[in-house]
Amino acid sequence: MEEYIRSRVPWSTEPSLKFKTEEVGIEFDEFIDGLKDGKSDAEMAEEFDVTEKLIYHLRDHFMRYGLGHIMGQD
């Protein structure tokens, strides 16, 4: 029996988290440190002088896709 396996390329058109943080003027490593330290969206928003909603979306991206949003299989 033949098995059909659909191969996908190991990349995505979704920008990386690093690109997204830099695009809005947030230092990527400091953002990751904030996540690691368990800071709230409000704390990080104040620290980076952005809205809580922006931090929420960046955190959500990290939780869903990780750092690079790379998908695919060989």
C-alpha cells in the first residue's frame, strides 16, 4: 500500500516575533526577559511605553507560534 505524505516547506510568511517587536520599537531580548520573569501585560506595557493590547498580542504570538513561527515537515 502506497502512503501519500504531503511535504510542506519549512518556512512561513508570518513575521517572526523578533521582527514584530522591533517593528514596534521594543527590544526583543528585553521582551523575552519580561515573559521569562512572569511580568504582566500592564507591567510590560508601562516598561516599553506601549499599550497593554500590543503586549497581549505579542505574548499571544509567542504562546501560539514561539519565536519564529516555522512550520513544515520533511
